[in-house]
Amino acid sequence: MTDNTFHSGFVALVGAPNAGKSTLMNHILGVKVAITTSKPQTTRNRILGVHTIENVGQIAFVDTPGLHRSKKRLNKALVQTALDAMQDVDAIAYVVDVAALANASEEGQERLREQEAVVLHALENVSAPVFLVLNKVDAVREREKILPIMEEFAKLREFIAMVPVSAKDGTQVDALVRDILGALPDQGMIFPPDMLTDQAERFIAAEFVRQEIMKLTSKEIPYSVAIEVDRFHDSPNGDVLEVSAVIHVERDSQKGIIIGNKGAKLKTIGINARKEMERFFGRKVFLETFVRVESEWSENPRSLNRFGYKS
Ligand SMILES: Nc1nc2c(ncn2[C@@H]2O[C@H](COP(=O)(O)OP(=O)(O)OP(=O)(O)O)[C@@H](O)[C@H]2O)c(=O)[nH]1
Ligand SMILES: [Mg+2]
């Protein structure tokens, strides 16, 4: 930023699954607004995160599900959500896992290039300036590999800037924020300065439950759960937030796995999710969880809509 005027605008965070989009947004906001896990397709909705720097500017980040190819109905809904969120923004931050690219074998690189080609294809239809964010530099084993990767991307499309960052340890994140602000319109605030997100509290609570399930399960289970929070209110004396979450799975066998031996897994999921909620909502939480089978919900348009996924 070289001038003294206030800049603001919407910035979509896009990229392949697992690139670190949500981690980057959370790092900039200083609060976990979007859940993150080491598994792909963690984010399923458009998630607003507002970052305001007094007298300088305001960035309304729009975190999106990772762009990828899939024939499954839930996955297509996620991709459509991301594609829609990319329209009508003032700038786009295209987040790439540069560590995966730099550390991969030749064979692995081929697959990663194909993944990025899906994102680059989606970017063909946008007119907003695109920042290339080369994330996870902390995990790159040979630093000299970063420059050739940047040169390769430069041949594929125009970028307003390319910024290597680490969303994990914060390397160069401030520089990225400054660069983005510089590209935004010279205008006042869009949202009140203390606003963080437009996500309903119930949604955030449901997401914390889903995060812990994604972390503690494997194979198809992380992709077979949808959470509904059916109760979210203060206790009668006001000192505890009472939350009740229904975990929908697709099959009986999945229900058993999530509950675990003598309920042990569900208990751990509940404890971990409650801790995240207590941190976020800033008060004591009482969390109840139930597991229900809703057969093949991820292929059913009505269920997808009910759980808040476009179809
Ligand atoms: N080493 C390292 N890991 C990172 C960095 N940023 C994110 N990660 C990790 O990468 C994984 C994916 O992060 P997310 O933020 O969930 O990725 P995402 O792009 O939002 O993924 P989807 O929502 O699935 O599209 C998590 O395990 C993060 O901890 C980074 O800068 N360095
Ligand atoms: Mg995400």
C-alpha cells in the first residue's frame, strides 16, 4: 500500500482441495472461522471472514470448497459453490500447495498439475485480478525449487502478483494482505469493523463437530457425514450454552464406527468439538450428540439442500 486512502473489497480464496485456503483465512483473521483438517474437501460452504485494519482497509475473504473433478453429487455441489463464490469478487487469491509440488516425485507432479489445471480452467472465466499464493513454504524441502514453479505458473495465466507464504507459521502473510489491499477499490468499509463472519452460530457449531469427525475417521466416513444442530441456546440460568447436534451418516456400519467401542470415539469427538466451541463462543458449552442414518444422503438432492449444500 502506497497511499493513505481506505481500500476494501471481496476476495475469494480458491484452489485445489487441501491447499490451505481455510488455514490462511483463519491465520489472517486470528480466529478459526473455517474448519481445517489434513483431509481434502474439508470446506463445504462459502465462508465469509472479514479482516479489518483500522484506517487502512477491509478485506472480506470468501473461503470456498476446493475445486476438483468428481461425478458424485455432493462433490459437484461443493464445486458449484466455489464457482459461484468466484463471481462478483474484487480479487481472487489462488492458493497452491507449493510444498506438494516441490517435494513430489515426477509422477506425483503430473497428478498435481492435473489438479491445478482444474483450478486454472475455472479461472478462465473470471475478470478479477488473481494473486497466486504459494502456500506451505515452511514444508518445502529444497527452497530453490520454488522459483521454477513460479515461472511455470507465470506461463499459464496472468497473475497480479505471486506471493510465497506459510499460513501455518505466518511467513509473508502480512505482505500478502498488504498486496491484496492495494488491489482493492478505494472505498469505505463494507461491513462493520467488528464483524468477523456472517455464518450462523449453529452452523459454526455443526462445523466443529464435523471437523472432529473428519480428523478421527478415515476412508469414506469423513465424506459421509452431515451435521445438523437442532438445539442451540443458553441454559435457563444463562451460564452454559446448550448445543445438540445430530450426526447423519449414510449406513449402519458408519454409525457403529463413529460411536466406537462402548461409545469411546463419539465421546472423544464430543469433547474435542466442545473445546473448539468454548474457544469460539467464549463460554462454557454443554454438547449432546446423536448419530442417525440417512441412507445415501450425499446423492439425494433433497437431503443435500436440507444440509445446506447446493445441488
Ligand atoms: N506445513 C503447512 N501446512 C499447512 C499450511 N497451510 C495449511 N496447512 C495444512 O494443510 C491442510 C489443509 O488445510 P486447509 O486449510 O483445511 O485446506 P483447504 O484448502 O481449506 O482445504 P479444503 O477445504 O479441503 O479445500 C491442513 O492439515 C493444514 O494444517 C502451511 O502453510 N504449511
Ligand atoms: Mg477449506
